[in-house]
Amino acid sequence: MHVNRIRQLAAGVAVGWLLGGLPIHAQDRKAEAAARQAMDNFMAAFNSRDVHAWAATLNYPHVRFASNQVRIYQSAEEFARGDADYPKRLAPWDHSRWDSMQVIQSGPDKVHFAVIFVRFDVSGKEIGRFPSLYIVTLQNGHWGVQARSSFAP
């Protein structure tokens, strides 16, 4: 067996163990590529400060677990109304980037990512690093982030 395949299988066993023995779905490389593009679109729209562009990168209902709260947005319009002030709320935030993005599970219409994203101020100084779980789904031909759980405020 090829060494890389052995590593992939070992990683799957480790993730299964970490998830309490839950079955690991077969990986779907095509879905993973589409979901990664959706994640990159999400970050680009977030950094653009265009809440409508950001809302368009999501699937609905959209769920966010953060700051000891669960928020559920039923539509892009509701999301845009509810998070329009995020640049001010995140001050001194200027931009963010993915530090790491690991597929945990994937199937033809859903991909789970363990990520770390980093927030920076205008000078490029790191102001926060947040491990998170993102779930990206395919709905009506659109790959979008449907759920996020982070330790970010």
C-alpha cells in the first residue's frame, strides 16, 4: 500500500477516534474542491465588508455558534440585516485569512472542515486566532457555508 494512502487511512482512524468512533464517510474529492472554493469565497466576501456579498456565500438556514449564543438566519436578507455592523463590532479588525483548513468528512453534498482563521489589524498584526468548525453544503446547485462553530467573539 502506498505510504500516502496509509497516512490517509491513519488520519481517518484518528478522526474517527476523536469523534467517538463515529463512522467516517468516504471522501468526495470533487465536493471537497467545490467546498474549498466556497470557503475562499466566504473569506473574500467577509474581507470586502460587503455584507450582501458575504450573505451570498452562505446557505440557509444558516447557523452560527459563537460567544455562548446560537444564531439562526433563515435568509440572506435576514443575515445582512443582522450582521451589517460587523466591521465596527470587530474593531480593530482589518482583514482575516485561513491559517489552516482540514477536511474532516465529505460526501457529495456536504463537507465538514476544521479550520483556524486569523484576524489582523490594519498594520498586519495578528489580533486573534480561532479554531472553528465549518459545514459547507450544496443546495440547489450552490455550495455555501451553512453552519459555523467558533471560539471567536
